[in-house]
Amino acid sequence: MSFYERRGPGFFTIALIGLLGAIIGGVVASIILPPAVAGRLEDEIVREDENENSLSTEKEVQENLNTDVDPEEYQNTAVSQAAREVRPAVVGVTNRAYGWGQAMERGTGSGVIIDSDGLIVTNHHVIENSDEIIVTLDEGESVKAEIIGKDAETDLAVLEIDPTDLEKEKLPSAEFGDSKDLVVGELAIAIGNPLGLAFQQSVTSGVISATDRTVRVGDDYIRLVQTDAAINPGNSGGPLVNALGEVVGINSIKIGESGIEGMGFAIPSNLVIEIVDELVEKGYVERPWIGIAIQEIDKYVAEIFDLPVDYGVYIQEVEPNSPAGNAGIQSGDILTEIDNRKIENLPKLRSIRNDFEVGDQVEATIIRNEEEKTVEMTLESNPYQDIN
């Protein structure tokens, strides 16, 4: 073997290389590792903060859920305010008739006290053909009522009770609003006794659907306020109320055909005020009187009886010394116009008549023996005011 035989690195060489590697590695670590570590630490801190915020939010929500909320903050709505204002003045009106030696209940409707001394407005059909009227107040007390006046044509009646009969000095009363200010879509609240006193002073709400609907009821056309607030049997005579707690109508009818919902009607407050004032003063509503008994004419009647027109009214009888009699109108005549306003049917005749006052002079157009004639007629007060 050669004297200069190859050998591996010595111990000191290996130690020196290791020392240099450690120094270089430390420098690299000092440059590279701290930002990475810092980033990881920062991520951990952010996640910890997020967890703390989440826990804080959940804690706040839980605290809010456990906090007692003042009911006035969510229960003091326009509907609840109006109901509190008017409900005490809404009464039950029970129609009784005598038979078999006792008073029998014919039906129960609603009414509203409009004067603290005891005046009550309700519907004519609620008290129609009654022998006795019982009014039930919101506290459950009942008392007999007197009929002050009634008007079938507008379906209104005024009753009176004596507060002293109930050991009261004054009664709760409601205030009227101005129905001409109503707008479509505004809040409407109906209060009454649907299906009787078991559901006394029920409150329903909706909107004003129309402010001036002409609806045929029996032989009359009545101009009414339309609402989608639920009006059921027993609500008749109760108030329709606005958001201010003012009575803007008296609930009267609804369309109850199958498949039709939300079509109720109320007599507008301005008409109610007018009729009530007259009923309180006279006990009846004074309207112009013509003095004729009539039959409506339509296409079917005109064809059957071979009449010259298919509209107007056929005069069956003329009252002696009546406006029609004094104007020369005879049985068999056909009345077609009053003051150039066409008479399509009986409701239209009544509507035209109601636009005049007692003492007004009008022109009446008639057909007699297929010839048209015009006569002058002076309207008078109806001597049969109880006949509506």
C-alpha cells in the first residue's frame, strides 16, 4: 500500500462543517421562520377574536330574548287604539216579539251609542216588527229601549235608553267622522256581535274597498261604503271605524253568495247623521210624495202586455188629491221621466224623487195611449210616513 494512502475527513473537519451549518441554518431561520410563525399566531388570534365576538353576539341575543318587552311597543296599533276607543259604546240589540204568552227572541244585532244620554243608532232591519227591544251594554247589563224613529229606505233606526235605569249618569259614546274624507285603501275596523251576544264586540279589520257604491237593496238603491273587513250576521247596526277611532259608517249588509268573501257594506256616516237628526226631530224622514201605486216595466213585462216602452213604471192607481192626481195623471199611464231624468225602474224613481224636497215643482213625462205628454206636478209630504 502507498505511503500516501487516501483517508476520510478527520474529526475536527467534521466538527467545523457542523458548526458552520448550524450558524448558516440559524441565520436562515431568523430570516424566514419568524414571519411564518407570526402569520400562524395572527391567524390563531383572529380566529379567537371571531369566536369571542360570536359568543358575545349569541349572549346579547339570548339576553334580549330573556328581556321583558313592553307590550305597548307592539300591541299599541291603530286597530287596538281604535277598538279601545269605540268598543265600550258598541251594544247588542235584541229584537223580541210576543207569542204564546211570552216574549220570544227574533234575532240579535248591534248598535252604537252616539250620545252619552242614551241615543243609539242601529239598522232598521234589526228592530223591524219588534214588540220589545233589549239593549245589552259591554259590561253585560241589559235594559229595555224605546224606538225614537226608523227609516226602512236607508235601513236606519234610532233607539234610546235611560242611563239611570243602569244606575249610571252617563254612557260611553262614539264620535262620528266625515265619510266624504274616506279614501280607498285606508284602514277600516268593524265592531259588532256576529252570531249573537256570545261573540259580543268582536273586532275585524280590513280596508275601505270603495267609498261610493250604489247597491240595490229590495226596492231601493242605496249608496254605501264598501269594505273587506269581515261583516257577519249580527254585525248589522254596528260601527265601521277609521284609524282615528271615528265612526265612518253603520254596517248594514254583505254579499253572502257562495264563493264571495270580503264584500261588506256600511251606510256612510254623513248620511247617518242626516237621517238620525231627522228621526230624532220627527220620528220619521220626510220625503216628497207623488201618490201613485205602480208596477215596474222591463222587457218581459213590455212584451207580455204589448207596451210601447220597456222601461219606466206602469201606474196602477192614483191617490185622490195627491200630487199625481192634481197633475192629471191617470191609471194606465206610463211614467217615463221626471225633469228629463229617465226612470228605468222603481229604485231609480225613488232615487230621483229623493233628490227633490217637499214643495218642489217638477215636470213629469207620461205615455198615454201611446202618446207622450208632459205635466207639472208639485211634490207634497207623505201623509203615510209609516209606510216606507
